[in-house]
Amino acid sequence: MEARATDQAIANADHEVIKIEARGVDVYYGEAHAIKGVDIDIAEKTVTSFIGPSGCGKSTFLRAINRMNDTIDSCRVTGTIKLDGEDIYDRRVDPVQLRARVGMVFQKPNPFPKSIFDNVSYGPKIHGMVRGKDEMDELVQDSLRRAGLWDEVKDRLAQPGTGLSGGQQQRLCIARAIATKPEVLLMDEPCSALDPIATAIIEELIDELRENFTICIVTHSMQQAARVSQKTAFFHLGKLIEEGATEEIFTNPRDKKTQDYITGRIG
Amino acid sequence: MSDIATRDIPVKAAAETTRSLFERDPKIKARWNAEGRFRAYGIGAISIGLMFLVVLLVTIIGNGLPAFTQTYVHLNIELKASKLDPKGNRNPDDMAKVMTFGYNPLIEQALEEDLAKAGIETDMKASALRKLLSSSVASQVRDYVLSHPGEVGKTVSFEVLASGRVDGYLKGRVTREALAQDKNLDAAHLDIVDTLVKKGIVERRFNLDFILGADASDSRPESAGIGVSMLGSLFMMLVVLVLSLPIGVAASIYLEEFAAKNWFTDLIEVNISNLAAVPSIVFGILGLAAFIQFANLPQSAPLVGGLVLTLMTLPTIIIATRASLKAVPPSIRDAALGVGASKMQAVFHHVLPLAMPGILTGTIIGLAQALGETAPLLLIGMVGFIASNPPTDLVAGFLHPNSAMPAQIYEWAKRADPAYYERAWGGIIILLVFLAIMNIVAVILRRRFERRW
Amino acid sequence: MLLPAVVVVVLLIAAFGFVLGRQRAIAGAGGDISKLHSLPNYYGFNVAIMALLPAFLLLVVWLVVQPMIIESQIVGQIQERTVESYGTRGLAFSEVRRLADGLDIAVERGAMSAEQADSVRTELTDIRNRLGEVGVALGSNVSADILYVAQHYRVLNAAASMARTIAVLALALAGAAYGLWQARPDFRARIAVERTSLGLLISAASLAILTTIGIALSLIFNTVEFFRIYPMQDFLFGLVWQPSFTSDTLSPLGIVPLLWGTLYISFIALLVAVPIGLFAAVYLSEYASSGVRAVAKPLLEVLAGIPTIVYGLFALLTVGPLLVNVFGKGGALGVDWMQGGTAVITAGLVMGIMLIPFVSSLADDIINAVPQAMRDGSLGLGATQSETVRKVILPAALPGIVGAILLAASRAIGETMIVVLGAGAAGRLSLNPFDAMTTVTAKIVSQLTGDADFTSPVALVAFALGMTLFIFTLGLNVLALYIVRKYREQYE
């Protein structure tokens, strides 16, 4: 699988389309300067992983991409992040509309205390994406299938999503995120609360989702970054130290700090 | 037009046609409108709540402030020896045989003379003019005479209470139209009052007696005060404090530090949380049945009121105390146990002192709640015309019938004369001042000693 | 000896015992404290506890039991003829007690000597006038029988009090002596003291159970008494409430109109408080900046700290007249719906205002208990804030909010002062919110603060009303607390 991923990365590198382009991004929490001048390009239909020691700002940067940071009062973002060439921090951009296009999956599975069906249909419903029950059924089924959960839950769509196992819950959250047909999927340590088997299933799923979505994943695990991503960005103390093809970063890091991190000397 | 086309094939469309981020989705406007409405409901709700608060406070202050001023009449009364001291020996014991009734002619005469001196001509009879003054004037003069027997025979200048109607007229509560059906006063009186005010004989000034004085009968609202029932409240609060603080702290220490997790502890917990929500009037029934019917404690006594309020306040204090005990980190207990202290020593020497500010805050808030409570006091008889004499000593303070501030306010609200409504509002101002002070002290205590672990 | 003096003497014995116990322990160890099992103070405390605890327990039990025993002895001595003139034996006995108390006061104030008090006869002295002079008012003229029994009562009481004093002091001394005997170096004084302290802590905690039992007993006894003279089905299902304090026949005491008034007023109160309180809570927890929250929340809670008597007065003197000016005859709307200021709507509205902070702070807690992850999940999908609140947070918080509303309902049903002053006095079954109606709590107050004697049905009915109120609110509270607890556990 690793080999295949690498091949893909090289193939992508040839005719890479930039989906997200960040320039000089700074994020402040009140006085604290959490992200310092980050420039990065994120390729379309590629999995990019953000790695780095805890508190390095990787999650903060991820949350800046769909403006989730707006929900924190003290948080301030400067610089530009362009989605398909349009600055998402432009005054004219509606964060609600943006988030429909840039979905997010969180660290801890957070299904709503509603039925499985209602969890998945929540996004499409609020965005008014479907008309009629049949369309909704179809969309829910499609999303659950893509999240690899359909076979496990098709008989109990009316049961609460909170009743599923941890791994299933996280896949439900992925299904919920992709039901709004986003172009970008942000995942904030999606496997950190899961056991190894559930983690393996999610990782496989991420690889499949790459076909349709641009994926950014924050992870603590270097193995996971190596397994699922084609591109890797290494953050340290709020700065982007190095980014590039995953293969490169892991085998031949240019920066000493990256090397130290990968070899386990800082973390 | 393209929007509509998009919606026609929604499932695929949303994913495949990328709209510019700068373009507004047509549905989004309605959604943001809904958002705005929702937010407006929230602001509206808070504004309504705050508006109620403002209206309430303005009503209280507007209606209650006049109670703190009272109308007085300056009167020069000739204390005729022939009337007041028939035996002529200036012995107060003998003079006490002249009841207030005997003073009335002197007062009427003084009033007539002072009016004449002021150049006011009236064809009203002296007994009618008397209605300008409070009926308490006679006993005021009598008290003065009995304590100053030497003054008999002289003309003494008194400052006496005007009647409630006159006071109401000067405060704008009594109008000339309203007097048409009033037996107590008529418009002619008011003309006299107007002139007297101009001459400075009738004067409205601050009335300390309202704050410190005793309740008065139905017909003398002008001399009613809240002072005695304030003492009743004070004695009740002493009982509550002395009982509920140690019992509440002891109960909390047991539940928080020693209690095993078993059915008995659960039973106590369930009881405490339920008692906290039992209507206060039920505690009144308990007080009536248990303390007065069963234990034969004296009715209307602040002691009984205090006992009832203690039972009512305990859950509040226990809940607050447990919260502050819980806030003391286990490391403190471990440290004490680690140097060989017994569990009891660890709790009393280390945990309790650290939790004390929180406990005191909770106790003050519990006391404030008890201070404002009315319903249970009505059932144990702390209402009616009983706060008429201040208690003579400590024992009497606890055992003799008395009212309490909120019960006194209720009593005044029930009386027929609207002059008493003003006093009820005024009483509320005093009650609220006490509550505000207690709560502010609690807040300061919390701020000052609040510890973050 | 007077009661306070007994208490003081027992305390003195305990204090001396403390000092002696401490000294004896130190002396026993030959002055070397390290040979003692516990610190010397614990030996002292042990003596003090031994002196205090049994003596005070005996005193308390004695104080409760003595009047009961004496009453049972005395009541039988009152002649039938006398009982008849007072109506019941209980009333005759209270007259006996009043007279005995009066004699006590007379002796105390020096109007009578102790011998006189024991020997006066109605034939020779006008007791009523004599006591009246020292400020003791008696209801009726004193019959010879009552006076005789009252004097006997005084004799018994004096003897019992003497016995009490001796017994309590003896027990205190014996306890102290035992504690002193115990105070040897190998005695584990600290453990003994701590065991007693724990016992005291447990009894303090058990007071909550005792209170509940006390409430239950006071309600049950008097309610049973009431149903002995008044048929239960007439009370529970009677549609008319018309107590008559004067007539001898049973007046209709049906609870239905009172329950209806209670529920109607509570319903209006919730209609006001729930929407306003909920929206306020949502705004404060989801929208308001921390500055606004820091100001608005405590200000709203001021409403909760205002005593209910204030709301009652507000209803009676401000809101009532205001509503009449709008809905009454010749009012602003030109309709004649409202006859007087006291009405269901007046009480309901004011009670609603009182409940706003109650609902909002409960709801605020409950909404804050919904994990942040739920909000993130919804916002991350592109929901607006209000969509998140309406479709995720409120449904998630629903059980807790239902619990909060039930608690508010229980508060509304048990609220007394607002309805006493604002709702009216007549029980009425009507749908018109502008009518005056009355409630269970208001009637408890009026039945028990009137002049009726406690054994008549019109007074006893208050206990049956109290019982109904207690069961109602207890049920609501238990249910609500259960729901809220389950809800919290879900997110913990």
C-alpha cells in the first residue's frame, strides 16, 4: 500500500492542481501567536498530513482552513488562504457556505444524539441540498456507503448514532461530513480515540476517499502519516518547517528539526 | 437562472459545479435571516428580563421612598396643671392616672390657638381640626409629661405627627377628589394644610421612626415603623445562624468526607435534594404541627420562626458547603494523612479551614434566603398586629411574640388604608438593602478568598 | 432550677471534667506525654463528652416526654361538665395551661406569692381580674374546676422539673466520673473522641431524614384527623370550596377548584417564564460575549434573589391595577374583562417574572453541559449558530430542559406569597384568566391564620391541602431530579 501511495504521489506531482494556497498565515489566540507565517500549497485529490509535536499549531492551522477558528472569540487570523484561488478570509465569504465546501472530522467521534439517518442527513438538510425524501434516502445511503458503514448500519438507521462503537461513530462522522458534498475534508487526528483495528479501517477509507476529495489530516502518528498521505507538512512551534512528498520527508528530510522529530528526538 | 438549474439536479450538482465563494448561495439569505431572528429573540428575552428588573426596582423605590419621610406639625401646647396634675404634687404615678383622653382638649386648644396665631381663620370645630393630627399625638404628649413632670404648667413646643391623610396629601397620594367620600378629612382641611405648609408649621422631613419604630394600629399608619419586626428578624437570623452553620457543616463533612456509598447515604442525599425543593409553606406546616402543637413552644416566637427557617435553609447550606469541601484538592488530605494524622484530624485541621470562605459564602446566601421568607412565618403566627412593643430583654427577644420584616410587610399590604401600602414598599426597601448587603458581602468573600487549585 | 441554669451547670461540669481528665492522663503517664496513647487534650475531651452527651440527650428526651405524660395525667382530671363548656377536652386543657402559665407569670411579677398561687380559690378571688392586672389575658371566666386542675398541673410540673434537674445533673456528674476513670495512659482517647464526633456528624446529616419524616408525620396525623370528620371523597372530588368558620354543619371543602386555580396560575407562569428564560439562557451561553454575560447573568439572577413577598406586593399594588387599566371596564382596550386587580393572570404573570431567572440559570447549566464537540460538529458542517442551537444543542439538552421546567412547575405550584396577595380568595372553576381564583397554598395560609380552632374541619383541611401540595411537588421534584441526573450522567 505504501508503494502504491508513493506512486500516486509522484504521478500527482507531475500534473498537480493546487486546491488550497496559504500565504503568510498568522493565527493569534489573544496575545499568543499560535501560527507564524505559514505558506503552503495543498494539492487537489491528495492526502496531505500535518505532523509535529503537540502544541505545534497543526490543528490550529487545520481549523483555519474552514474558519472554525471564527467560533473562538479571542482568535484572529491574518494572511490569505485561497480555495480555488479565492481568499476564504475575504469579507464577502460566508463562513457557513465555506464550511459546506470544506468539511471537518474531529478528534473525538462526535455524532449528534440523533438517529444514524438524521446524523447523515443533517448537513444536506440545513443546506437545503435535496428535495424530497427519496433523494435524501439516496444521499444518506450513498454517504454511508462511501464511509464504508452502510452494511453495518443499514438495518438500524433509526437507532441513535451514539450507540455505535467508537470506530463506527467516527465513520458515521465521516459520512456526515461527506454528505454535504464538500471538496475538501479536514481531519483532526481522526483515529486518536480509536483502537488499532478501527484505525486501520479508517485509514483504508481515507485512501479511498482521496479519489473524490482533497484531504488534510492532522496526525500524531508518523506511521499513519506515512501510510495514508502523499504529502506531509511538518510543523514546529507554530512554524511550517518543511513540506513535500511524504516519501521525501520521511526518508530524506531537509531540515534538522524534521529529522529529529522523525527519529523521535523531539516530540 | 443557473441557480435554479443547480437545484434541479442537486445531489450531483452541489459537488460538481463549484460556485465562487464570493457568490452568495440563494438559500443562504433566508438562513441568515433566521439566524438574525433567533439572535433577536435571545436579546429580546434578556431585555425583557432586565426590563422587569428595572420596572420592579423603580416601582419599589418610587412607591417606597416617601415612607422614609413624614409630615410633622409644630405645635405649642400649654400643659395645664389643672388638667394633667389634679393633685398638684407633680408625682408621675398620680399623673399617670390621667389617660390620653384627658390630653385631647389641650391639643385641640393648642391647635386652634396656633392656627389663629398663624392668621388662619376657619369655622371648623376644634374636634374636626383635630383630624389634621395623628391620634398618637395624645400619647406622645402624655409620655413627655410623665417623663418631664417639671414641665407641667408651661407651654412646650412639640413636633407632632400629622394624620395619615394629611401626610398622604403632601405626598400626592390623597387627592381632593378622593376626599369626597372620606369621613376623616375634607377639602377644607387641605386648604388649612396648604397655608400651614407655607408658614412652615407643617413640615415633611426624614422619619427615623419608620426604620426604628414599632407597628401601629390600623388607624395610625403615620406612626407605624418596621423597627420591632426588624428585631424579630434579627433574633430569627441568630437562631438560624447558630443552628444551621454547625449542623450544616457537620452534615456536609460527613457526606463529603466520611460517608460510605450505601443506601443510607443515598437516602440522606435524596432527602437533602428534595428538601431543597419542598415549598416553603410546607415547612410552615411542619413548624406549626411539630414545634407549636407537639412541642408546645410559644406561638409567634422568633425562636420557632428561626427553627423553621433553619430546617428550610439547611439544604442550601449543605449544598454550598459540600461544593467548597469538594473544591479542596485530595492532595491536601493525602498530605495530612501522610504525616500520620487521623482522617478526622486531616478534615478538621486542614480541609475545613481551606473550605471556610466557601462555607461562609453559602451560609450568608442561605441566611439571605431565610431573611426574605414569609410564608412559613404566617403559619406559626408571626403576623398580625404583634410587632407593637420592642422586646425587653434577650429571652423576650427569642420567646415573646414578634413579627419579622417580610411578615410585617405582608401585614401592611393587607390593611385597608393605602397609607400602609407606602409603608409596605418602604419596608421592602429596607429588606432589600439588608439582602443586598448580605449578598455583596458574600460576593466579596468569594472574590477575596477564592482559590484556584 | 431554671432550664438555662441546668444547661450552664452541665457545661461547667464538662469544662472542669476536661481540665481534670487532661491532668489525670498526664499524671498517669508520669508527666511524659509520649507515654500516652493520645494527646492529653483528647483525654480531656473524652471526659467532657461523657459529661455532656448523655446529660443533654436525657434533657431533650425529658423535655419532649414530660409535657406529654403530664397532659395525659391532667386531661382526665377535668370534669365532663367543664369539658362540655369548652367543646373538646383539648380546648379545656389549653385553658388549663393558659391559666397555669398566667399563675406562673403572676408569681414571677410578684402579684401573688407562690403559696397564694397554689391555694387561691375562685370563690374568694376574681382570678381573671387579678391576672389581667399583671398583663395575662384569659378568654373567659375561670371555673373552679379549671383552676383546681391548673393548680394541680403546676404542682406536677414543678415536681417533674425538679426531678429533671436532679437526674440531668446526676447523669452529667456520673458521666464525668466515668470519663475520668477511663483517663489512663493506655486508654485510646483519640479514637473514642473521634468515634463520638463521627456519631455527631452522622446525626447532623440524618437531620435531613428527620425533617422529611417530621413533615410527613405532621401532615399525615392531621390529615387523618381531618378525614375522620370530613369524607375523603368530598374533599378530593368536591367541586365547591366554601369554608364557613361559623356554621356547625360541614361546609363544602372540595379541593378541585383550588387545584384548578393552582395549575392554571402555574401554567400561565410557565408560559411567561419558559420561553423568556430559555431564550435568555441560549443567548447567554451561545451568543453573548463574556462581557455581556458577566453583566447580564448576575443582573437576571437578582430577580431570583428578591423575596416572594416583594413579588406579591408588586402583583397586588402594581400589576393588578395596571391590568385592570388595560382589560377592565373603561380600560385602554375598551373591554370589560377584568373586574378586580387580583386575578389568575396577575398572579401568573408576576410568578412568571419570578421564575425567569430560575428557568434561565437551570437551562444555562444544562446547555453548558452539552459538549463543545457537538457544537463543533454542527458548525463544521456549515450550520449557522441558530441551526446548531435549534437542531443539535436543544434536542441534546431536551431531557435536562424538561427536568428544569418540571422543577420550575414545582416552584410555581408551591409558591405562596404571590398567590396570597395576587390571585384572589374565592375558589372558582373557570377558564377565564381574568377571573380571581385561589390556590392550594393561598388557602393553607388563610385556613391556618384565621381564628378557627385547630380541631375544626375548616382548619384541619389545611393539612389535607398541605399533604396534596407535598405529594404533588415531591413527585415533580423526584421526577425532575431523576431526569436531570440521568441527563448529566450521559455527558460525564
